[in-house]
Amino acid sequence: MKEKKLLWLTSMCILLVLAVYPSAGYCSDPAPKAIKIGAVVSVTGAYAAGGRDLKAGYELAVKHINADGGVFVKEFGKKLPVELVLLDDESDTTKTVSRMEKLHSVDKVVAYLGGFGSGMNVAQLATAEKNKVPWVAVTLAVDAPLKQGYKYTFRAWDNGTMDTESMIGVIESIPKEKRPTKLAYWELKDDWGIETGAAVRELCPKHGIEVVSYEKYSPSTTDFSSLIMSARKAGAEIVYTTYIPPQSLTVPKQMKELGWRPKLHFSQRGPDLGGYWDALRDDANYILSCGTWDEAYKYPGNKRMVDDYYAQNPNAKFIGLPVGAGYFAAQIIADAVQRAGSFDREKIREALSSTDFVTIRGPIKFDKENKAVLKEGWRQWQNGKQVLVYPVEHAAGPVLLAPPW
């Protein structure tokens, strides 16, 4: 009798547990095989040089994350590998949007990584927001699109104001008796060029830098002779602009043909890409480019990334900036997924908002508009090598003034 009563009580306890915790009666869904992260990048077309470097950075980061065992996801109680689903938009903004939709609806990615260049990334912003998929981009330097109250889009990059502040920092690192102070700004007619121009007009006069020439050009411009002659006539010693990559190759050649070279040539976007030195050789010397990331940085993991890149590319003379940028963007996403402990996109978004993480380019945090606050760096071509010249505390050497041709 006692045994029957005990059996009855045991059965009732089991039924009670199942009523309160229904999932206790069967196995939960198995853990996914991988963490799918999507990226739409220009591997062909006008932005291909930067896009291929960015792709290499994403792939190298995923390789290292997975070699270290993957990312621990608390929801599944285990580490999972990262799977990068990367599509080529052919440098076409229309294709960028359709590819992002595929990543969301077909591939079911938990987060997006951005493309190369401000124009291509601006095309991705609204799609990421509409799909409520967290998106982390580098090589996006414009502010205007980020002031729309978007929640899911994060920029781990500098902007025109940061670029200009650091450009001034480079100039001020030169001894006063040798310091050039007359600047020509060439405004590329896109958001980045316009915003940077506004920063030039605001900040340069405060630091004793005179803007002696201010000209405009379009992304399709191939003949820069009028801008070069205008700067020369105005007595400019410095040229500062935000070329698209092919223009950064065209202008030094045209400067040489016209027999004029500024003492400092700040050429955002282009000289920091793989193949630049091979295309220009000695004519690339003294040109400065963006240094948001550099081989010289001493942050954790940077040497590993640099060494592995050269091991995979033994003929490479230097590492293009987007390689490092892509790497640290992927680090940021992986860190957020781990802290979210889930594939829930809202939790990943919340984790990104509270990012406080040291990447291969240093500490990363986001402000209230989901923009990273960074101290921009600058690199200069010196005898076939890109030398980090700013910020001074990380510099591998001083900035050099270019002599006449």
C-alpha cells in the first residue's frame, strides 16, 4: 500500500513539473552549427581595391576567432564558430540593398558587417534598420545619415571633423620654423567631402592655418589640372581632400606633369590600399593617408594579424588599411554576440551599445548616436613603406615635407 502511495506521489510530482516547465519533458532545439554574420562588399567595380582589402580583414578575423575555439553563446551553453556570408555588390548601391535583403531573408544572419566607402555604406544603413539587424561599419566617415535616430547601425570609424583635427595635429607636430600653414582644400561633392570641408573652414583658422584655395570636384572627375593650378597660384603648401581611390592615383601623376607638388598632400582614401605603391612607385613618396589602423599599433592581437597576413601574402609590401579595419569590425561583432549570449538581434544591438572593448586598433566605445569616438591616425609613404606619423605616441617616425619634383 505504501509503495502504491509513493508511486502515486512521484507521478503527481512529475506531472506538476511538466505543467510548470513544459520544456522539461523533451529536448530543446539543438544549437546552431555556426554564428552567421553577413557582409555586402565591393569585390569588383570602382571600389574593388578597398573592398578586397576589407574582405581580407573580415576573413582573417573569422579565421582567428574560430582558431581560438569560436564565440561562447550562453543560450546554447557552448562555443560556436563564426560563418561569414559575404556577397559582392559590384560597387553598385542598388545591388548592395538586394544583397542585404538576401542575407536577412535567406541566410538568416544575426548581424551585418559594412561595405567599403561612405557611399556604399550609406546605401546599407536603412536596410539594416528596416530589418532590425545590427550592423557595424568601418570606412563610413559621414555623420548626416547617422543623425536619424537609427538603433541598429554602428560606425566604428572616424568622421570629417576627427580627420581634420588629426590632420592639424600632423601639421603641428612639425617644428614651427619649418611648418607649412597655407592649405588648399578640394571638396569632393559627396557627404564626406562636404562635412570635411565644413570642419576645415571651422578648425583651420583657429590653428593658424590659412585656407588659400577651396575648390570642388565630383566623383567622376579625371582632370585635376585646374585645381592643381589654382592651388599653385594661391601659394598653397598643403593639399587636403577625400578622393575616391582611382583619383588618388591620377592626381600625383598630373601634379608631376604640371611641375608642382605641395609640401604635404593629405589624400584620404586611396594611398592606404594595397597596390598603391606598385602603381606609382617613387611618385607615391610623401603622400599621407588615413591611419585609423596601422601595423605599428601595439594593441593585443595586432601583431598576430599582421604576421598572418604577410604569411598568406608573402609578396605584399604593406597591409592596406581596410584589412585592419575589417578585422577590428569583426572583433566588435563577435564580442557583442558573446556578451549578448544569444542570437536575439535586439540583445546583440544592446550589447553593441555598451561596447567597451580593446580591439587591434585600441579601445572602442560608441556614443549615443552609435558612433565610435576615435583619435584618427595618419600614415605617410616614405621610400616604399607606409610609416605611421600620427598620433605621436604611436608614431613610427616623423612626418617628412615633400621637396619639389
